[in-house]
Amino acid sequence: MCGIAGYVGRRDAVATAMESLLRLEYRGYDSAGVAYATDRGIEVHRCPGKVRDLIASLEEGINAQAAIAHTRWATHGAPTERNAHPHQDCSNRFAVVHNGIIENHAVLRAQLRERGHTFTSETDTEVAAHLIEERLAPGAAPHDLARVLQSLMEDLNGSFALGVVCRDWPESIVALRHESPLILGRARTGHMLASDLPALIGRAEESWVLEDGDTVVLTPYDVVVTARDGRPRAPGWEPITLDATSAERAGYEHFMLKEIHEAPAAVRETLRGRLDPDGRVVLSELPDAVIERMKWGHVHFVACGTAYHAGLYGQRLFRSCLGRRAEASVASEFRYDEPLVDHDSVVVLISQSGETADTLAAAKEAKRRGATTVAVVNCVGSSLARTADAALMTRAGPEIGVASTKAYTAQITALAALGTTCGCECLSEDLPRLASAVETVLTGEDRIRDLAEALYRQQCFFFLGRGYDAAAAAEAALKLKEISYIHAEAYPAGEMKHGPLALIDASVTVVGICTRSDTHLKMCSNLMEARARDGRVLAVLRDDLPVPEAATDVLTLPSVAEPLMPVVAMTALQLLAYHIARLRGCAIDQPRNLAKSVTVE
Ligand code: M6R
């Protein structure tokens, strides 16, 4: 979703902010803008479309010391030039960028209009610019603006990270974090502000994740952070250890392809230091009391999108391997659904970004009801990692492509490790060789490319499976639809005959995920039912199972313990979705209408 990138320092501030903003493109956006203060006043440039269009429209050699830039993912008002950020007050004294949503903007807008303010956009953000205008006295200093931003938390409902430049101090950026992430960067030449770490990688040596309620005044030489209670916050700088290639395509045509190829590393990293030589899993970051409660309490898995599909996997693992009462819920439903959680429940919240608004809201609700919350999360320092009672980090590294791939792989790996810690014995032997099984899938990419050639013109896909394969089918369908725009549905295979079979004809491809032994014959019959209606049938098959008679195409998978097969199968199906989308000429890393980190409910 929206991205903020700011720089103050000795380098060309506009150029540096724009370079950082390019690193936030992955979040998904539809317009971009930049503002900078010079001693002549505030300059704002904005345009619908891509950051590169904005860069092309800027003059070279703009001599500014501070700049804030923004990518906007439209919520209030169409993606037009006038709705793009930064937004200004009536006197053009400030320019404001904003991530998040101001929920009570309509009431505030009406009040501000009555008091004589003129609005130039339809956005919720513009109310913040006008409120600042009313509250900041002439001759005020940057720390006065920080106090004004703090006061906004009393009047604005919703989530907002705000960055402001003011013509009175062309060397400063002032910002506030309130339920929408903001990170600071310290570089040799100055300081940076960003909504996510990739914007800082390769440009700053250290980062500092602001806490909710913090304000900051950044100048080329200084960073002053003030907590919500008005006290100065002690410096929290941490070295940025990721190198620039982790935020670049490194020769791959797309981030998604690079990230699928990083799956073996994601598995190894997620297990590193957590597997002892006897195959026992030790998750030292989870307190014993939490593990104990997971063994006898009610376990809920709550998440969105791909992470929810990992939750379906967790539900299955805890039910079938551990005989636990386990449930998976979509976060946006969980919160408003009177969830049956209490002090005996453990709610496992799964998220790549750790900033998904629905998941964060579900975490709060679970806590309110007395549950213990455990985050399974990829982004270190994210809101979810810090909100939950305990966090189990997946270590997939930065995921830039909007379609989640290696993060899902790492989530399943972490959940398998969690299940093993809780007593699931069937995985410990195969967990150490999971990464090499994934590598085997990647070496078969040519075969998958050929299948994609044969299938990419199809208009409809069904993904079928039973047990773990049904959870993987849900993820496979999501992957295909989000990047190729082909209609794809997932069903537990036995459910087809209860309705969806009516849709099967020669124009439909049915992908049967067949990695489960005990129901394999039933799965074969279900695929036969589709074949009998002229559906094309691709069997994605564990290599030690018989080939289904119905299969018109077969893709074999190396065999590992059944509960680990979703990782193997999904690597193949991620590649299939990728190559189909590539052949269809789709914008793979930034699919239409989608954002990487969904920070609105
Ligand atoms: O950052 P999160 O894991 O919380 O994100 C959840 C979903 O928004 C995300 O998985 C989404 O479904 C992806 N685009 C799927 O590829």
C-alpha cells in the first residue's frame, strides 16, 4: 500500500528520496509525488502512474536538503494528480504525506470548511494538513510541529504515519507514527524516513523502528524521537545487515521468480538453530508456558490471504498429527465474529509483513479476550512481532513481489517446526531434508515452463486436493488468479460432485494435487469425474503414488513426509502460476489492484 520515503542530508535530497521510493514500488500504488522545502518555499510534484514518470517530470539538480516522497494506493478519491500526496495547507506552508486511513475525515473536513479552509483533493489526508495549519503558530520550531502531530492523535481516528516538510525549516522533516509503520535510517550523509526497510537497504547503515505514538524531528545532523508521553526516546539504532541484492532482482526477470528460487534458503534459515542433531525442534523464543498451552488448549490460526492458507495448514497439522482442537480463521472475519477464544486459547497470527491491518486488529481482539497470542511473522520489528505475546520469526528475508511465495514456504516450515515442538513426531526425520526436496522441484523448472506453454490460454482452473492438499489447492488458486488474472477456484476434491462439477467442460483445467496416500484412489476417482466431462486434468503427483488414469498431464514431486508435501507442491505450483502469468504478459510483481502490505481494514 502507500509508501513514504524521506531524506535530509548532504546528498541531493530529492534524488535520494526518489531512489528510496523506487524500492517501495513493490507495495503497490497508483500515483506518486514528492515535496521539498527550499528557501523559496515548498515545491510539490505529483502524477498518476509510476514513480519513473514522476522522476522524468522533475528537473535535474534540484537543490533541496530535505524531501519527502510518497506512493499512493487510492482509497479516498481516484488515482489522479490532485489526489496524489503530498498534500498542502491553504498557505502552502507545509506538505504532508500519509500512510493509513483517517476514518473521521468527513466530519473534520466539514468542520475545517466551516472555519474557512479550502480543500483541493478528495483525500482523507488533506484534513491533517489543514489541522496542522491551524495549530502551528508563526515562528514555531520543528519540535513544536512534533507536538502538533502528537495532538492529532486525539482528533484523528484510524491509522496514520505522517511525514511533513515545512517552508520555515528547509533542513528538517517531522514525522509521526500512529498504527502505521515508520522506520528511520542513519546514513553517512544524513537521515532517512521510510515505511519499510527495503527503502533503506544499501542507502543507510542503521535503522530504527519507531514505536506507536512516537514523533521524530530529522535534520542532517540529528534525530530527536519523542514518545507519546512526551519523554525523549533513547536511541534504538540497529545495523542493517541485508545487502542491496536482497532488495534487487539479481538478474531474475521478476522478484517473484527470484523469491521462488530463494525457497530452499528460506526453509534452511527458518530451521537454522532450531533443529538439534537428534531431529528435535527447539524454539527457544517461545516460552515453555506457551508451548504447554498449545498442547492442551484451543489453538486458532488467524491471518489473511496466503498467510491464511498457511493457517489452514496449521489447523490440519494440529488436528491430524496432534489431535488438538484447532481452527483457522480469516482475520477480517475473526474480529467481528464473536470468536470463541479465552484464557485457555492460543491464537497464532501469521503474517509476512506483520503490518496487515486485519491481522493486527484480530491480535488485539484475541488479547482483549484473554488469549495468548503468538506471531508467526517475517518482518523483524513489525507491529505484529511487537504486539504479540511471543513471536516465532520466519526467516524468508525481504519479500518484494506482491504475490507471496517464499514467505508462505517459510510459514509452513515454521508451523511444521511448531507442531513438532508440540509433540508431532511424524516430521522430525524429514524436516532437515525439506530444503533439498524444494531444490529438486526448482531443477525441474523446464518441465513446468512447458506445462505453462500448454495451459496459459485457458480461462478457468480448478485446484483440487484432500487434506493438506486441499489447503495447498486454496493457495495455488490464489497464486494463479492474483498474478495471471485467470479465474481459479479451489475445492476439496470430494466436494466437486456437489455442485462445481456443473462447470467442467473442455475449456476448464483441473489441477489435482495428489500427495496423500490414504485417499489417493478417491482423488483419482474425483479427477476421473472431471475428465469424463472433458476437463483437462493436470496431476501434481508425489513420485511414489500411482499416476491417476484421468491425467492428461503429470508433474511429479519428490517425496517427503505428507505434512511437508505442501511446501514441495506449492513451489511447483508457484512456478506454474509464474510462467503462465509471464506468457500472458502480466505485471507479475505488481498485479493490478493489489498491494503488498494491506494496512487498511
Ligand atoms: O503480510 P501478510 O502476510 O499479513 O499479508 C497477507 C495477505 O495480504 C497476503 O498474503 C496476500 O494474500 C498476498 N498477495 C498473496 O500472495
